Amino acid sequence: MNKLKSVLKYLCFFVTLYILAGAGINNAIFPFATGLYLSLVWCGLKGYILAPLYILATLAHGFNIPSLISCCACALIILLITGLHYKLKKPVKLSLYLVYALISQIGFVFSEVYFNGAIVTAFISVVSSILFMQCCNQIFSALLIRGFAYKLSSLEIISACVLLGAISCGLTAYNFWGFELIKLFAIFAILFSAYTFNVSSTLIIGITMGLGSLLYANNPEFLAPFSLFALTAVAFKSKYKFIPCIAIIAVDLCIGYFVGVYYSYTYISALPSLVSSIVFLIIPNRILENVSGVVSSNSNSIAMRNVVNRSREGLTRRLFDLSEVFGEMDYVFRSMIKGGMSKEEVKEILLSEVKNKVCEDCKEKNYCHRLCQAETEKVLNELVNVALERGRTTLLDVPSYLTSKCSRVSNLVSVINNLTAQYKQYASFINNLDASRVLIAEQLSGVSKIMKNLAGEVNKNVTFDAGRENTLIDELTFNNIVCSDAVIYQQNTDVTSATLVVRNEDAEKIKIPSIVSKVCGNRMVVASNDASPKSGYRVLTLKTAPKYDVIFGSSACTKEGSATSGDTFSLIRIENDKFMFALCDGMGSGEKAEKASSLAIGLIENFYKAGFDNDIILSSVNKLLSLNRDEVFSALDICVMDLKQGIADFIKMGAPNSYIKHDNEISTVESGALPLGIVQDAPPAVNKTVLSTGDFVFLCTDGITDSFESNEKLMEFINNLKPTNPQTLAEMLVDKAVENSGGSAADDMTVLVAKIFKSA
């Protein structure tokens, strides 16, 4: 089957070469067959098969010595040079191939000058053949490499029109007793395109073929009829194919017999329109539908893009619904919170239990609780108060008059202590249960907010720009980058995205971002480079570049005598061109502190990646750590930079000051709030700061700040540092801190330095 396809393919090339061999400009210049042969070899087809086909097609059209010399010289020179490159395994660049193509014309130039003395004609023919080769390169590269299912660029459409015009020029030469081959071919092509291409393509095909026939011998005979046939096919197109066929035959008879458009018109002249219509009617509708589906797949992209926006609307509704569900679950969990009892309520319950357990079967009950009720209630209240405040009561806390009268004093003290211990255990359980419910409720509330934010983002319709997509493909093609498809879309004026499907060898070309930036009107950067389902291609996604960029440096020193540092830091990119860098100092040093800081920083990283708000993140992490029975506390220092706007959020919980080094001054971000894990509801200290190009941000642990005599000394040292890369600054600050500590670190020391600058 593959061999049959190959034979048919090269047979089609032979027929086309034969037709183009007779295609001449004003019947004097014949560059098209040579240009097609050179292009087919360049596009990777087998030269050793094409060379004899080209020679045979040229000589079959008109055998003479000049033709023999020119076609053989061209075929053999190109075959020899490309074969040599293949042997050496060196690809031929297009610029070099153009030189080879010119060299291959030596035989043609010699024969023209020697036999005909036509220097000017030879020059025009050589230039025309090279230009035609370039046109063929464009269209064959598009069809043979990308395939039919991708839209053509403007340059490729022009090249296709030039090829069609050249073929029409060659077909015009064949007239068999009034039966014109160009007319047969043109009417069939027009009918076929009317059912497979769009209206404009059908009209272009009709006009192009008319111009091709005009090119042959300055004969405009077919220009108007072919244009009229295209209009007729489009106007009378219906599900019944015979209707446009009858209409074209009628128009042909009308303009032939009654209008006299043709120079001569006989019954044989009417046969081409009849034969081409019959051939078209024989073609099954299924084939026309399949071809139409392939070549018009790109026009369907408009419908597909509308489907994308409709799908986004459906997704928006679903996200809003989910947001409400999680919001309702948040309410349910909060309503389950029991809360603790007041002190008076607890005392009342404990007193009632004490009376039941100690005094219920006592013989002196009536005396104590009736005659001496006020005194007894007062003593019991005092004992319960002592137990609640100190954790337990003793015999020393019992008044002497009660000790002398009551025989169950020891039992009384024991019962009060047991009941108090049971209550505290129960209260702790309830508090932990409530804290867990609050924690879950906060997570549900956070998820609800994320869903709502996502719904808001998805609800914005994506605007596609087909005009700029075509321009982009044209620009890439002009720069020798094969792009089979391009999609440009915008969500708002700040967010533009472009997706390209390019060849593997083109995917890393540095020209691509600059070309896309030029077309999109703002600076674009490559966001991803992924494999494509289509073999040999990559999918590039480019997005609007942020206004600023950032680089980081870090340096650390472990406390003298400690094997593990309790400091942990994180540098991650979060959504919408934001960077988070965080520093966590576990209280103390060693493995326990390292475990605490790693736990906190890991939780924070994951929460930020998920898109939770700052308040929910820190509240949740704080509650989680406060539930830990190991009492692990951590000082947390976070800076979230928005690279689009140059704004930084500083979030601190028990962390020391941070510093921003400007050109000639330094500013401080004040510390605040308790460390993580001490108090469940401790709010973080949050500061918002606008950064400028060249600013350095310093985050330090207390091991650094405590090594300096004062905050002013530390600020002075940082301000005197000469601007350089962040890594060097971080190392210099740690070295100075160690020096201040007498040459050995008195505590774990860690510094993070970030430099913000305008992206290039």
C-alpha cells in the first residue's frame, strides 16, 4: 500500500512537471518546471527519482539540444551536491541551497547564450525559477511538513496562488481541436473548492486560474469566465450538487454563444464544462465532506473557542455552587462548637457532686446543710476554688472548726481533687475538640474563598485574536520557524497568553519570544515548553512578562556544638507571578528546633501553593502547632513579592526586624506578634511595602540580630554594604555576625537576601 502511494505521489509530480515545462511567461520564459524540481528536492523528496522525472518531463514537452543541456545539467548538479551532503551527514541550509540552485542553472545560461544569444531572457528565467522555487518551498513546507489540517499563513496562501497560476499557465497550452484543458481543470477545481473551501477561497481560485491563463500569451480570454464561474458556484451551492453544475454549464453557453466572450466557441468548446461537471458529480459526497472537514478544521476553531467560553461559564457556576457548599459546611462546624462553661457554672456542678458523693449518706447531713448551711457552703466554695486555681486542695486548706466536727474530711478533700481533675481533663478535651472544629471550619472557609476566587477568574471570558494569530504565523514563517498553529488570548489588559505549536528544532530558538512580543504588543516570556501529541512538534506557551524579577541569596551558620540547625527557609513561586521567601526559626537548636521549623515551613508552603489567604494560612498553622503536645514554637518571617506591581507583604510572628536596603538609605520592617504555636488566636504582624528597582530585602533570624550591639549597628552595617549579588551580601552578613560572636556562632544564624530589579 505504501509503495502504491509512493508511485502515485511521484506520478503526480511527473504530471505537474510536464505541465509546468510548457508553462511560459508570454510564451518566452519557462522557469516553472525547474523551480518546482529544485523545491521538491529541497523539501526532502528523493532526488534520484525526481531527477530523471524532471529530465523526462522537460524533454517530452519539447526535445532539443538546449533543453537537453539545461535540464540534465540542473538535475545532475543538484543530485550530486545533495548526495554529497547526505554522504557527509551535513544538512543543507536554505541560504546555501540558493547558491547551489544558481550554480545548477549554468547549463541553461550557457545554452541560451550560445544557441539563442538571449542574455536578458536567460537572466530573467534564472531569477524567475529561483523565486518560483521559494514560493513552492513555502507551500510544500506547509503541506508536506505540517499537513492539511493547519491554516496557511498569508505568505503561504500567496505562494499557493502562484503555484496554481503557474499550473493554469501550463494547462492553457493544451487545446485539442477546441477542447481546452485549462477550462476542464478550472471548472472542476471551482466546483470542488465550492464544496470544500470557503467562499473567498473559491473566488480566489477562479481569479488565480484566469490570471494564469492570461500569463501564458497575454490572453485575457478566461479571466472573466473563470471569475464568473466561481461566483456562480458559490451562489448556486446547495445540498444538490447538480444545481451549481447546471448553472455553470448554462453560464458557459450563455457567454460563449450569446455574449461572445471567447474568441471562438463551438460545440467542442462546451464539452469541458460538461465533462468536469460529470466528474464532479461522480465524486461521493462522503469524500467532499471528509476533505471539507480537514481543510476547514481551522475555521471551526471559532466555534471551538466559543465552546471554551461556554464551558468556562458552566465551570463558573459549578465553582460558585461548590463555594456555597463549603461555606455552609464552615457554618455547620462553627455551630458545633460547644465552648467552655463559666467558672460559676463549674463550681456549682462540682459542689453538687461533692454533696452527693460525700454528704448524701452522712448522719450529720441535716446539721451541716440545714443548721450550718451558710458556713458549710462557704467552706466548700473555698475548697473548690483552691482546687480549681492550684490544681488540688489539701487538709491544710480545711478550716479547723470543720476538721473537728466532720469525720469525712479526708474523703472530702479526695473527692474534690478527683472531681477537679476529671473536670480539667474534660475541659481540655472539649477545648481541643472545639479547636479542631475551628481549624476545620477555617479550612472549609478557605476552600470556599478559593472556589469563589477561581469562579471570578474563570468567569472572565477569554478573548481570542485571530488577526494577530495569522500575523504571528506569518512572522514566524518569515523567520524560518515552522508554526503549525497559534492561539492568542487575553483575560484582561494585563494578562496575554500565546500558545504555539512549532517543530522540535525550532522550539528553543531565541527569536520566538521577541517575535511574539512584537505581535502581542507587550513583552512575552516562555512559560512552558511541552511535548505535542503531533510527532516532531512542541507546544510553547508564552505569557506576559512581569514588570520586575527577583534573585535570591542565602547563607547560614549552625550554632557551635550543634549538629543540626533549627532554622529552615523556603523560596517558592506562587501563582500570578508572586514569589514567597520565608524564614522559620525553631525555638532552641538541634533536631527538635529543626523539626519544628521544618513542620511550620512545610505547612506554609503547601497552603500558599493551594492559594489560601495569608490570614487563613497563619491562623491554621498556628492552631495546628498549638495543638502539638511537644510545645514546639517557631518564629516565622515571610515576604511575599508581587513582581507585577513591585509590592511586598511582610508577615511576622515572633520574628526579628527585616531590612530593605535602598540606594542610599535603609528602612526597617518592624517585628511583632507572638511566635507560632504559643497562643491559638495570636494575629500576625503584617506590613505592606512598595519596592523599587535595585532594592535588597534582608530576612534574618535572631542569631544574626542578637550578635550586634543594637539595631542601629546592624542597620549601619547593612547600609554600608556595597551593592552586589544577594548571595555575597548574605555571606558577608553571616560572617560579620560570627565575628561579633567571638568567632563562633552563639545561636543558629540564617540570612535570606532578595534583590528586585526591572525585568529585561
